[in-house]
Amino acid sequence: MSWEAVIGLEIHVQLATESKIFSGAATKYGAAPNAQACAVDLGLPGVLPVLNETAVEMAVTFGLAIGAQINLRSIFDRKNYFYPDLPKGYQISQFATPIVGQGEITLSMDNGDERVIGITRAHLEEDAGKSVHDLFPGQTGIDLNRTGTPLLEVVSEPDLRTAQEAAAYFRQMHNLVKYLGICDGNLAEGSMRCDANVSVRPTGQEEFGERTEIKNINSFRFVERAIELEIERQIDVLESGGSIARETRLFDADADATRSMRSKELSEDYRYFPDPDLLPLQISEDFVRRVRDNLPELPEARRQRYQTELGLSAYDAASLSNDIDKADYFDATLQICGNAKVTANWLNGELSAHLNQAELNIDASPVSPEQLGYLITRLDDDTLSSKTAKELFKALWTSADANAEVDVLIAELGLKQMNDDGELAVIVKQVLEQNPDQVAELKAGKDKVLGFLVGQVMKATAGKANPKQVNELIRAQL
């Protein structure tokens, strides 16, 4: 039997506010355990929550970016459940009336295909604390620093069909929230996490199969692998005559498997009701208009600008605009050198290769945009050849001085390209005299031999000669 997967993601976006959603406690990552949990976060008697306006603004920003309905009136609810890291015994969230309603995002795949993925809703809520199981033998530690951290939970429609699509969707959402400036996107610190709802059904069947939920996945690779494994597991269960239990599962990266965590709760189990300490959230059309007016340039707009204004290819424009850090690096480099195509080539070539090898993100590159911009400038004005430009890049990459100047290094390393006609003419003459057979072939019309002769001159000059100039001198001497 042929099977089809049905996948929906719930992505938790930690909003980049200075303080928590209902208190003034800090949200900075890395503080000592429980150092950033105040009386409001702990739900102590007599305290009252006060809504963070910046979190509301960020939620509206996201909604406008995906063309979603913005609900001018929304309600905060209490989601009741008991966990040791949830001190109040409930989580303040939004259920029936969220701040962001239906929207959509166009998913761009690596093969060029596009799919429109529906967004059911995006609602504001507070995060819970963190249970730590590996510090104390036989005991669990509770760190409540995250308690009350503002989250925007983005719930997709079950429109995804493969693990690859789900990973691409998570990656594109990650890029979008960073573009909007509402989240730092640091997956390792838990700034974005997702839950994957997965089911399978016979191909062609309209009715959904029973689903399971894989909780708290925090990397693009893990999203893809966890869903792949869960799809395989469900198909094996069904083909062996079993049935799928609705449950919550965890992805175990070490065991390369998903494993059962608990039975899956239904919304009724949480006994949602409007939080009596919070009035309904009422925002105005003017508020929404102000947020809309301040929207930054989005990835699609940037891609189109790169193509229409800078003349980049569709591939270069997409590869640069799909990552805001890469796009910002490109723009900063271009501001120095003014050569869009060569800048794109360096970012997608030499720089990307070094970053991949060092396992670094572009915002941690040892070579700054300014340094690369001046390198490209010296390449354009024939101070550097393509070979010596790569040598200079390696020198910048390994330099102990993060502010090393390009021109200083060119002088110190003797990388300046040879452009003196008289000096080069002598070397060209020597090369022609040493290779009479190739000269004869070139005179006979075999133009491919020219590349060999140019190469010999480049070798004799340690790669410093101007190849175009050498080409012209060879033809002139012949």
C-alpha cells in the first residue's frame, strides 16, 4: 500500500523582549538558576499580571508579515495542568480568541517548487520553567528563569506532506522571525522550538489518520529526522495490523528513534477559561497601522530587489535573501566595493566554504564585511589576482588582528599583482622561448595552448601576474 503523511507544526517563538510577558523580570539567557523569577512569575498570593505591550506589538508584526487576520479583541485564558516547573498550576495562554488569526506562508523548496502553507493561528502565551534531570543523581532540579518568558505559538494547518517540507517550513519561519526582529532565532538556547503533529493515511484517502505529537524539537536536522522516523514507525504499525495511539512522543537523537512520553491530552483536559486577572486585550486600528508602517523589508522583497536592482541571478538572490545574517553581510560588503555579482560569488563560494569547514555562522565570520569589501575592491582595480585574493582571504581568516587592514596585509605578504608591461614582457619572452612546441601549436591555430602558456607565466610570477595582461603580451609577442 502507498502511504501519505500529514504533518502540522506548532512553532514556539520566544519574543525578543527585555522583560517577561506579565512581569518586569529579565529574560536574558544564561542567568543563575531561579535568579530571574519574580513573585509574579511564581504566582505568589496577591500578585497580578501586567501585559507587556512590546510582546503585543511583536505578535501583530508577525501577523501582518504573513498576511493574517489581526484580531483587535483577543482574550487570555488559563490552561490548567500540573507540572513541577509550572508554579501557578496553570499557564496563561490564548485559546478561543487569539491575537493573530488565519494567514499563510509560501514555502520555497530547494528544487524551486513552491507550496502555500496555511497558518491556523498565532497566539501569545507565557513559557513554563525547566526541569533539569542530569545535575543531581536521582533528583530533578527546577529552574524557573524561563517562567513567564513571552512566546508566540504559530500553529500551521496540516498542509505539510514530507519531513523535508516540514524542515524547510521550520527554517523559513526561523528566517522570517529574525527578519522581523522579534526573535534572535538561537535554537541552541531554546529561542525557537517546535512540536510536530504527524499522521499517515493511504494515498488518495481524504480522512486523516490518528496523529501523534513529537514535542520540543529544536533543530532543523532533528525536525526532519524525527518526522521521518515517526512516519516509518506509523506505517510499520499499520501494515502489521496495529493501530496508532494518540500520544505525545519525544525524539531521542542518541537512539535515533521516537519514544512514547505520555497519552495525548485534548483541549478539554486543560479546562480553558478566560483569565480573571486579565481584561480582554483591545488594540486599535491605529496601533495596527503603526506596526504595519514600521515593517522591515521582508525576504521576498529583498530577493526581488537583488534581482531587479542589482542584476543578480535568481539563485544568487534567493541564497542571499534566505538568511538575514547573510543578506546583511552582503549589503555591508557591497556598500564598500559596489560589485554585486563578485560579492555574491565570494559569499556563496570562498566564505561559505570556510564557514562550513569551521562550523560557524556568518555573523561569527573572522573576515568582516568591510575587509571582504576592500579585498574585492583590490581585485577589481587589478591590485590582486584571483589567486592572490584567495591568499589574502586566508590571511584575513587566520589573522589574530580582527581589524587587520587589507592594504597593509597586501604589502606585508607581497601579494600585489604585477602590472608592469616591461617586467612582464621579459618573463613572457622567457616562457615562449622555453616552450617552442606549444608556441608552434598556438601559431597553427590551437588556441587552447594559450591557457598553458599563461599558466607558465603565472607560475613564474607566483601567481602575481595579471592574467589578462599576460594574455595580451603573449599574443603581441607572437
